[in-house]
Amino acid sequence: MHDYMRALQQRFFRKPQCEDLRGIVEDTCGEFLKRMSNEDKRKLLLIVDSMDAIRDEVSLASFMAGFKLAWGISRELETDGLYSYDEEEMTQPWRRFQEED
């Protein structure tokens, strides 16, 4: 199911547009990297790569939770029959009488 959810996420997820923030991050990182030693750069890149992997897993977990929630709501609604506002209004005439008073 994990692979199926990842495929759905790739199909429907759209990255938010954050060009301004990305530019700031890239500029700041560039300045920061100029001042660092090679060993510190290696460690920082390892941290950044790890954070990217964590972000991807959290994003997938969030997508899966939302999907399961929507699926559960759908199944719950189906047990009572699919919801129809018009049907509800027709089957509950007492509402119309209360509104007239």
C-alpha cells in the first residue's frame, strides 16, 4: 500500500510556490558555505540530505492520513446511503413548517 500511496501522492501533490523563500535560502546557504571548512560543509550537506528524506516521509505520511480519513468518511456515508440535500429536505417536512413560523 505504501507504493500505491506514493504513486497517488506523486500524481496529485503539487509543491507550493515559494520562490521568494527558496531564493533567500539559496543565497544565505551560499554565503554560509563560503565561510565553512570542507569538513563542516560535508556535515551540513549530510544534515540537509537527511532533513529532505524526513520531509518526504512526513509528506507521504500526511498524504496517507488524509486519504485514509477521506476514505473512512466516504465509507461511513455510504452505510447511511449517499447524502443528498434535496432528499433530506423532502424527508424532513417538519423543517419546512418550523421555518414558516
